[in-house]
Amino acid sequence: AFAKKFGLNAVSAGVEKTDGIDEKVVEVLKEKNLEAKEKPQTIDDVVREVGKFDVVVTMGCLNSCPFVPAKKHISWNIEDPAGKDIEVYRKIRDEIEEKVRELANSLKDI
């Protein structure tokens, strides 16, 4: 949602298959007037659909991340808020927003 807000053509995916979006994620994105994806996708799903990427950003899977073909890989090592207080979700949301803003600005120079 933040990538699209800052003008990037982006997709989001997780390492593991899930049945739905975490309701707290939906809530904290709504506070920023953004919407979460309707259906979660796995990284494998996205790679099959898209193929090769210009930039892949991982947010915390570190050594468990599957390989994704890309020109550039970035690791942000962001805490997983699952099961934590809503304030932790807000903190992480804001951290992601700032990192995506910085990424979008850096890609304008390329």
C-alpha cells in the first residue's frame, strides 16, 4: 500500500500461505487512509506471476527467505507485529512507511 502511495509498481507477499489479512494490519492501514490487499499471496505465487523483479525488499525472513530473481535485493529486518499490541503495529507501520518513502526517493535518481 505504501509503495503504491509513493508511486512504485509493487506487489506484496509472505513466506507462508495464510487465509487472510491480519485485522490489526487492516486497522492501522485504514488510519493512514490505505487499504490492505484483499487476498494474501506467497512469494512463490508472486514469482510465478511476475518472474524477475528490479528490486526485492525483504522485511524479516533473513535466512528463511526463498530466492527471488531481482536486479537488487534489500533487507529491512523489520519486527513481525503478529500477536502484539496495536501500538506495535502502528510503530512498525510508520517504520515501513518511512523506509518505502526513502526507497521511492532513491529510485527516482536511477
